[in-house]
Amino acid sequence: MAGSDPVVHEALFDAAWRRGCWRIVDRPTIIAGNWKHNPDRIRGESLWQQISEGTMSRIPTGGGEHSVRVVLFVPSPWLGWLAAATSSATPSPIEVGVQEVSDRPLGAFTGEVGAQLAKEFGAGWALVGHSERRSIFAETDQQAANRVAAAAAAGLRPMLCIGESLQQREEGQTFEVVSSQLEKGLSLLEEGNEFALAYEPVWAIGTGRTATVDQVEEVHQYLRDQLRQRNESSADQVPILYGGSVKPDNAEALLGIDAVDGALVGGASLEAESFLGILDAGIATA
């Protein structure tokens, strides 16, 4: 555990091993960027080129077998352009995801972007339940569950975001909140469908407060335990990413935590140098 007392680290590891919640599993490290409602086309094309070239110099093309994978969650209008940019003539190890999918089928639902359409236009992943969707657009756990199921049914790999607010943490409700979000968000997912989790402590995003290594590890280990209670046979295959203001200067410490399988990166993914710095940390700690 990076940045902590080795004696404490050893004690935590031994305790986890004894209760059967720690296993050596070959999960890839996933470095995922979330562009949110950014950027414009001129800047976006340049940003994509820089990230793509930087990634290809670090991870071989067709990097699915590599120990580190890169995903970019982009605004829906970018899907078609990126599909063309990553054609067979110009392959890229970067996987593309959509930031939100509708839980509605194809039909008369103006403004919706369905999972099937996102898949057809090049997406391989779908972000669901992001803290901004929950807080700004009042997305509920039930809606998140519907969208997780819709994404998986369309052949997308959903990444479910969960996390507590500052008030919930200060009131000691962290485990209760993330457990509820996890249970409800995955309630409609059929067994055998692949998915990932991203822990977003809302109180540590854009607030000037930073989650400590111990706080991050504690929640990630708890989430792994919850996954095992849900499905013992597949729980250790699920990547759990951390998404709380990850930057180049804290990435190695966070990604060095055994229970952390990658990072969901917001603002730093809009600067190629910063995002690639986080990727370097992911490669170094994988």
C-alpha cells in the first residue's frame, strides 16, 4: 500500500487473506478518461491525436492482452468520428465509451441515445450513474440499473459509478450508501455479463479535499467483499477503478493500492500530457 506504514499494510493484507477476501487475480489496470461535455472539434481532434500517439508508444496496438487498457468516454457526437479515426487503416489500442445510454429501446424518444446505436457507432463501453448524472440530472439508482442492463444487452460493457457525498461520509454512511448503489445498480444485470465499477467519492471531487490512500483502499476492499457476496465465482474478475480527482502527482500512490484496478480521470483527461502521465503511473504499478 503506497504511502503507508508497512507494518499496517502487512496486517491488513494478512487479515484480508484470512477472511478470504484477497486473491491473486490477473485483472488489467484500466486508465479511463471522461471528457464530459468537452471539447470542441478542433481541440478534440488534436487531443485525440496526442493521446492516441502517446498511448500507442506505450501500449502495443490491439492492446487487449496488455496488462494496461485505455478507455476514453466521449460525448456521443464524437463516436462516429472516432470510429473512422480508429479504422483498420489506423488501428489504436484505445477503447471508446459513451458517457450515458438511454434505457429506452429504439423508437419515438426524442433526444435519447440508445445503447444499440452507441454500439453500432463504435462504442465498447458505457458509463452509468456518474455523480454528475445523479446530482445534476437527478438520475436514480433504478434508472442506473435500467441503463446498466440496456448497455449490457446491446453488447457494451457498463462501468457503474458509485460514491458518497461529504455529508454521507461525515455521518458514517459511506458503506451503506455504496452498498445500496451497488446492489440496486446491478440488480437487473444478467449473470455472465461483464462490467466494471468506479468509486467516486463525491466529497473529494473539485472540493479541494483529497481522499487518503487508506480511505480509498478501505472502500475498494469493501466493494470487493460486496461483489463476492453477490457472486463468488465472478467477483474477482470485476475491475474497480478509483475516480476522485486523479492527477499525475497522485496517480502512482492511488494506482499502487492493491485494491485499485485503475482510474476514472475527469479534468486531467483533457490535457494529453496529464492523461499520459497517469497512464505512465498505471503502467508502472500494473
